[in-house]
Amino acid sequence: MAQAIDINGTGYLTRAEFNSVCHKLVEDIPLEHIRIVTNFFDDRNTGRVSCQEFMRVCLEILNQNIGGGVFASLQVQPVIQKIIN
């Protein structure tokens, strides 16, 4: 999945690219929630989000919630909700 979101192959997403990824993962996500998630991953305010860090956190939360497995990567919305809350 990391390759799917890393469009430019840099290992990072700009804030705009990351916002787009969030919208693709959860179509009706409110802008305020996107800001919260973006700030969570760009905590140093560099203007970019590490694809590897995003995937690491997603997988960590998924493994906690559903124990991993084949369908873990399909459970993206709960991950974003967990970060927001």
C-alpha cells in the first residue's frame, strides 16, 4: 500500500497529497479531521508526511484492533478514526 500512496516515489507526501489520500480512503472525512491526522503525522511541521510512518501507524492500529491478517489493509477508516480520537 505504501507504493500506492507514494505517487512520486520520494517516500514522503506533501500535505496536499496526504489530504488527497485521506479523502480517497474516507470520502466523507471532514476537513478538520484531515487537519488533525495531517498534524499527527507532520508533527515537526515540515510540510510532508512519511509514507513509511503512515503505514507503520496504520498497521500498528489495525493489528491492535483486528489482529492483522489478510483483510487488515482494508480497514482504513477505523485507523483514521483512532488517530482523530
